[in-house]
Amino acid sequence: MIIKAFELEKKNLLNQKFFLFYGSNKGLIDETLNKTIKPLVPSNIFRYDENDIIRNAEAFEENLSNKSFFEDKKLIIISRVTDKLYKLLINIVERNYEGIIIVLIAGVLEKKSKIRNLFEKDKGLFCVPFYEDNYQSLNFVAQKFLKEKKISVSQENINLIIERSANDRINLYNELSKIELFSKNKKIIDQKSILELTNLSENFSISELLDNTLIKNKKKVFNILNENIFVNEDNILILRTFSNKLKRLLKIKYQSKNEINLDKIINSYRPPIFWKEKDIVKKQLGIWNLNKIKNLIVKINDIELLVKKYPNSSTNILINFLLEQTAETNN
């Protein structure tokens, strides 16, 4: 059964056992998971990766059927789900284990996906698509938050907050929370305050680092990396910002197929591209072609997983990855 994310809040989920969350909007998936699913099972939450389950499927099924392991209600969250899990999932659904809620989290699934079809057609299974946020949805989130907190911020500065949040919903909430704390003693937030509050506080911003990576300015990238000390949370934000910058380039590339006037496309893009960025965006578009952009977006997702898996080495992983992009050619 297809359910929209906002409809989950209106449903009685106490007896619902199986959910499929799929799509490119990781921020909204996390938000929905935290607000609507985890409250059903505040403790006893277990996370798995699809590959881990496939490598040891028998042990996973044994754990599901082990009554001592599931004395209370348990929440099982399985990430990076693909059709490789289909046969095992059929068995799990048929056995209908007591005291268990399973949430499958997948990326973009095509219409022919077996798992997607299973969840869409079965009324006992909830299939929730999560489409990528756009300027309108993030603008709505920001305006609603600021209105509830009675904080005055101009539309231009809201655009800046969205931009510096890497167009990511979770990052946006984090930045808005900083502004909320700052506003305790100051109800009007100007652009200078936003620039100081949001993203990294070091001499160089994430945006500058990534813009220079995309124009392959290795010397500048190297200098920025040397001037900053990144922690694991920064590294993840950098990768997500990188991904969003590439998605912006990808959209402009597609639009340029039908519209020859590149300036017109850039000027009409939403969220707005600030005038200081327009020239560098043009340079990036001249360097990166469609296939290279698509491949790099996929690679960034893989690097993010490595950063999360090896937090102690995350900064080295990130630095090597960024420097590798400045060295590559795009012929």
C-alpha cells in the first residue's frame, strides 16, 4: 500500500509490522523514522545493512524466531535495501513474527523493483516514497520553524540558510536550531549573524572548499584543507554539501538541453544562486559533463558510508577523495 510520509502521522501504526522507505531524501527519511516509527519502540532498536544480512541470512532468521531475543517489541532497521533481499523478505512476511517491526530503507527504486511492487500491492505493507526536497519544501520548513519561534528573518536570509544547509532537511534543522539559540537575546537576525552561525566557523567555508574542488584548483583546495581541522560530523556535512552542489549542476545541465542561454538558467534557478557564485558555477559546468557528475554523486554516497564506518580515519578518507577529484580529467 502506497502511503505518503505525512499520512503516517494520521495512521494507527501500533499493529503495522512492515515499512518500506525508499527515495533520495535521506533527511526526510530520518525525520520520519525518528518522529513516527521510533516512538513505537523507544528501545530495542537494531540496525542492519543488507549485505550483512545476505552474508548470514540463516543467523538473521534465527534471531527473528528466537523468542528470548524478542521478549519485548523490537524495531529492525535494514539499510541499503535492494531486490537481493526479496526472497528472504517474502519468508519473513509469510512467517509474520510476533513483536517485531521491520523498516526497510532503500535508495531510488525503479517501478519494476520486486520489493517496491510487493509493498505497493499488499495492503498489509506500507510503501512510503521520499522524493528529493526542493526549494519550496525547504522554504516551508524554514518559515514554519521561524514563525513558531517568533524569529524575524528576511526571505533573502532564509535563502542563505537553505543554501548553507546544503539543501538538506536535517542540516537545515541543525542550522535553524543554532539561530534559535542565538535569537534568545536578539530577535532580528541579519546576514552577518547567519554567516557566522551556519556551517563551519573556520576561515574557509565548506562551499569555498567544494567550489574549488569542482574547478580543480588543487592548490587552493590543499590550502583550505591545511587551514581547517575537520571532525567526523564536518566530514559528513562536506560530503552532503558536495552531493547537493553536483545535483544542482546536474539539473542545470539537463535544463541547458532545452535552453541555450546559460545565464538565464542560472538566474532563474531555485534556490537562487548568489551573484558571487555564478561565475564559478559556469566554470564547473564547463569542466563536468553529465556522466561524470552522475558517477561522482554515486561515489560520494560510497565515501559517506566509509566515513561513517571508519570514523577515526574519516578525515583522511575525505581529504584523499577531494584531492583525487582535483587531479582527474573529464575528457
